[in-house]
Amino acid sequence: MAFPSYTRCLICNKPFRRSKGASRSQRVCLDPECKREAHRRACSRWRKKHPDQERERRLAKRLVRRVTLEEWLKDPVGAVDWAQARDDVGLPTAVLVQEISKIILVWARETVRHLIVEAKGVKSRSWPAGARETVSAKLE
């Protein structure tokens, strides 16, 4: 099947010859205004199909603070701007997520510590007396 030598631009409706590499996918002429309008329409269609994605990206950008590697290693939960989170998602949700994050962080650190102790061949020890209360106090 032979391709027509000319086709009409979807934007300006003027006839144009498709580029050799584009074959049937080229729908607009090479005029910069037509290209810009086609891109704008494509972006608009994408935003209609994915309405929350841009909003989520902007929210994530607002919530994550820039911290140094040392600060992040010491307290990864501190990389979140919790005041902004409270403003954006509400106090109960922000507090719930913050507390769950702290619990998971303590769990992960203790699990890694436990695995290191086991890998070294040292007998695993249980929590010393009062240690759980100390961890709980640090979380508050």
C-alpha cells in the first residue's frame, strides 16, 4: 500500500509531505506553531487520563525537605516537612503517618542490628530491661 505523497495538517489544515522516517505517525506539518499546538493538545489529553499524577508530584515536592546525607541517615523521617504535611492532608492523617514511620524506622534498625549480631555468630540477646521504654521515649 503506497502512502499518499501529501496529507493535511491536523492543526492548520494545509497540505504537507510527511518526513521519510515518520511514515503514518506524523500528523502535523513542520511549522513550529503547529508543532506547539499538537504538543499542547497531547499534554492536555495526557492530563485528562492522569488527573492526579501532577498533583501528587507537586505535593511530594512540597513535603520532602532537602537534608544532608548525615541528617537523613540519622533521622530519615525528619526529611519530611511535617508542618506542610499537616496543612496538606490534615492533622490526624499526618500524625498517624508520622508515628507509623517512626515505628517502622525503629523496627528496621533493630532488625538490621539483629541480623548483624547473628551474622557475627554472637548469641542473639533479648531487649535489656527498660530498653523498650527508652525507645518509646525517644519517639515522643
